Amino acid sequence: MKFSSILLGASAVVYTAACPGTDKALRDLNNKLQTREALGPNDSDEMIGDLATVGGVTTVGKTVQDILLGNVDPYTDEPWVGLLPAKGSARCAQDTCCIWKWIAQDMEAKFKGVSGRCNRFARAAVRLGFHDAGAWSKTTGFGGADGSLILAGEITRPENNGLQEIVGVTQAWYNTYKKYGVGMADLIQMGANVATVVCPLGPRVRTFVGRKDSSTPNANNLLPPVTGSADFLIELFENKTIKAHGLAALVGAHTTSQQHFVDPSRALDPQDSTPGVWDVKFYGQTTGTAPKRVFKFPSDVALAAHPKISDDLLGVNNINDLAECTRVLPAAKKTFNLPDSTLLQQWLEGKYNKLGQAIEDGQTLTDALLRLLGLLSGRMFGASGF
């Protein structure tokens, strides 16, 4: 599948885990990826699912095939046009995408913080999308984006720790919308795509529905381990049809994240200086200088979901039968000015430790919030903060 250079910043948000020596690990991975790029080919042109056996024989099948070959743009600004029919109405039932517009609206409200930044639910939704789809390889013969992470109880696996809250939210949506024919596999991937575009500067990825659900657990050991070497990660993702350019894009997977479990004493510290915003600062700030609070690690760079179409269709064997519903997604936010840049910068430099949760929740940082948290009482505290 083809990856353009712009995709290097189009990686997504997640809770993460890591190991010591992260700067060295990232340099090692980057060096090996550059070597692979020099040798080429850097992009996989392998087809997935039924495209590998019968090719694209429907409009959607041909579209997906062209996206994977790099012949058409994987992003679109196509909007929803006209009024939205009521849920359960005959008019809504006539349009496959109608119920998904209702779902996307629910998701947008859940994922967007009042500051305009995306919040912890958005981060988790993107991670959930990859963890459901990523448990697949060319050798397994089953699994992938099939909803089994929830339907088969894979949430109990150690690599899925931290997804419990978003699994509960997604299960509630499923309970509400399954009577309209909504499947769990599609619901998980729709959540990932909505979350991606809700994050300011995030891409609006072409989105398809019609996957088949499965309650059979996916195979173990198909997601990148915390301690995986650069060589191991490259091989692991090549077995998912993702080569050098795709994995290079995945290196930026933590652009909006805040870590929880690597170092509990630094819980909620971000991986670059713009948590909740989808940009490319992760790269330079991981290998170079960064504000004091930025917590650097790359060892699980692929724990996040790259928004490229290949991920959310891994293991899907009925691509020709899918329907495109990109028009239900929220509009992309292509520019963004931080509403609280001064306080955010002070937090990044080590002040006001208690602000971490507010930032993860997408709140706007204000003096009033500082007072509410007991961080401001007539004067600004020093760098040691609270």
C-alpha cells in the first residue's frame, strides 16, 4: 500500500507502554527504516482480504484497491448533505449511512473536549481500533477487524490493558444501535476514524462499513510487544502488509498521547508538547530537545492506529461488499490555535502537576481552573509546582 510523506504525521493517539533506552531505540528504528527505504520497495502493493483473491469487482472494492495502490486519495472532505432522517424511520433505513451519521454525532460529542483538543476517549478509541484490527497477519488465516476484542473477551489480554473504559462506552453504543443492524467490528473502526478527525489537524480517512463480526478470539502475540526491537517491529508489520513508509508513519503514533503505566510517578505526561492535537512535533521532540514534562519512548510505536485504510480492513474478507460512509464523519479541523497556550507551556515546563487530568479530558486551562484545583491563590507558584 502506498504512503506519501505527509502520512509521517498522520499517526494516532493512544495510551502507551515503553521501556528504558527509548531515545536509542527510536534512533535504531529510524536508521533501519531509512536503510529499508534506500533498498526499496518502501511501500507494499499487496492486496488484502478478498481483493487478494478476486480483486476489486465492485465500486467499493475498486476504490479500496486503488487506495492501497496509491492511485486515489485515502482522505476526503465529502460532507453529509441534506437533513438527517429520524432513527428507525423508513427513510433512514433506505440509506446504509444514515444510522452511522447518528452514531458519528454521538462519538464526536464524546471525543471532543471543550478546549477543542481531543480527549482520553478519543485516544482510547483509536487504540481500540488498532488493537482489534492489528491482531492479524498474513499467516493466521483469521482475525483482524472483526469486533472480537469485545465480543470474544480479548480485553482481558495484557496488551489491551487501559482499554476497559472505551470498551464500556463502545459496548453501550452497540447495545443502543445493534437493533438497526450495526455490527461491533464496524462500530470499533468508526470510533477510531471519528476520533482521528475530531483531534485538531487529524485526517479525515475514507470510512467503510459492512465488516463481519466474530466471537472467536484472535490469535495471540500479533500486536507489537513493549520490548520489541526495531528489526522485530519491521518484520511484524511487513507480515501485516505494512512496509517502511507505513511503519515510519507509525513512529509518530504518540503525537497526542499522555502516558499512564510506564512510570506511574509521571502519569499523564505527554509524548510531545501538543497533547490532544494531531501534528508532527513528536518526531523532533523525541530525538531532540523537548519541554521538561515530555516523556519520550518509541518501543511500542505501533500500538497506535495509523489512519491509513489498510489497518481498519486487516482480516476483512468481504471488502467488495462494503459500503462507503465517509460522509458521516465530522469535518476535519485543518487549523487550530491553542486557547490556553501560556498555561499549557507552564505545565510542560514542570508547573502545576495536577493539570494533567484536565488536559487529558480536553479541558481549557484557565486561572479559574487553577484556583479550583488549589494551584493558584493570588500568585503563581514556582517550577516545582504542585
